[in-house]
Amino acid sequence: MDKSSQPQSNLPAPVLVAAGEDRFGEHHGLGISTVTFKVTPQDSDGVFIIENTFREKGGPARHLHNNQDEWFYVVQGEFIFEVGQDRYRLKPGDSLLAPRRVPHAWAYTGSGTGGSLLMSFFPVGKMEAFFREVAKGNAMAPQVAELWRAHDLELLGPPLNVQE
């Protein structure tokens, strides 16, 4: 008998998350955008992937992650990114890695009908807790250094200006 057809009770179960949905049926409002959890550390031995869907121009404050690399993949819309001293314009299908300890910021430019990014943090650290905490205020992460530090992030400056 083919082993692949035998039940494997010791293997983790697959996790299906439908388009526009969250792993736990939650939607984490960040004011101008909504975050949905797609893959959580509990599902995957430490991988954390979110979708961040924007309704308005803008993005988070300039910051850095002390312990995580952050990866972005543009699903829809156009975004500008600043990573270190470099500036990038990303469109659907483009991806970018912001290495740990390198200052970065990004913003949806408002081009198109909405913007959507897949984002991953590795190792995950306290990022799931950070998004849960920030979503309590239904606004982009406030520029309160203590909140950022509590999640191993450093707040470095204001968001990118996209009101041009």
C-alpha cells in the first residue's frame, strides 16, 4: 500500500484561510488598513504571515525590528518603501526584504482601488502580539516609543509623506 494514502495522525493538519478572511475569523483594524492573519506561529513552528489591506494612502512610522527580518509582497496597488537610505516603488508581484536592524517605512500611494501586501516576519518574536495590541485602537500604530520597545521594535520617525 502506498504510504501517502495512509492516514498520518502525527502530522499537523493543513490550515485553509479563504480570501479576505483571517485565520481566527478576526480582522485587525489599523485605521487606514486592516490586517488579517494568514499563517500563525502556532500553525507553523514560528512562521507569521499577514495580509495588510489598505483603503487609504499611508503607512506606519519609520521603525526597525531588532530581532526580525520583514518581507513584503505586493498583491494589489502601488507602494513606496524606504529601507535604510534606499527608496523603492513596488507594484503587484514585487517583493522586498527589510533586514533586521535596518530602519524602514512604507506607504500605500493610493494608486488603484486599494492596496494589499503580504508580510512575513522571521523569526516571529512579538509581532503577533504587537498587531493585536495596536488593533485595539483601530489606528496605525501610535508613535509611542514604549509600545514599540515592548515588542522589540524601535520607533524612529514619522510615516512617509504620500500626500503629494
